[in-house]
Amino acid sequence: MVEFSGWFFVLLANFLVLLVVLDELLYKPVINMLIERDRVKLNSLREAMDLLAKKDAAFESLKRDLADAHEQAKKEYMKLKEEGVLKRKEIVEKAQEEAIKKFSGAVKEIASEVDKVRSSLKTEIDSYADAIIERLVYERKN
């Protein structure tokens, strides 16, 4: 059989002591460090996923806000465009009314001038006719 010498028990005790000492001084801190690193990595990954979800939610919210702002701007543009068309129509109508008033005033003025000229020409024609008749009568008498 196998013979055990005294050194065997010393070596066995040495091995067990070293195993306990190395476990306490080396293996446990390394294992704890690896466990902590995994925990930090998982927490960081969770935080990154949360931040990505927040980013996506914020981006969607921004897109909705941008679409709402675009729609609001479009409505405002159409409203201002309609107001501009109405204002332009109003200005054109006022200008047309003013032009018609000026034109009718000019027509009345021209008509009154024509009447004045006719009346003055009538009196002049009457005086010229009287003068011509007098000359003709005077020439026939002579």
C-alpha cells in the first residue's frame, strides 16, 4: 500500500493553508471584482437602454411637436394669405370706386365744359349770324 511519511501531512497542511490564504487574499477579491464589473456592466447597459428609450421618446415628441408647429404654421400662412386676398380685394374695390368717381366727375366736368362751350358758341354763332345777315342786307341795299 501507500506509505505516508511525515512530510505528507506537512505538505497537506501547507497546501490547505495556502489554499485558504490564497482564497482570502487573491481569489475572493478577484471574484468580487469580476462580479462587481458584471454588475456595473449590467447597470450601465440598463442605463444605456433607458437613455435610448428616453431619446426615442424625446425624438418622437420632437417630431410630433415639429409636425404640430408645421401644421400651425401652414394654418397661419393660409389665414394670412386669405387676409391678404381680402385686403387686396378691398383695396382694388376702393381704387375702382375712386376711379369711377373721378371718371364720373371728369365726365360731368367735361359735359359742363361742353355745355358752356355750346352756349358760348351759340351766342357767338348768333352774333356772327346777325353780323353776316347785316352785311348781306347792307350789301344788297347798296
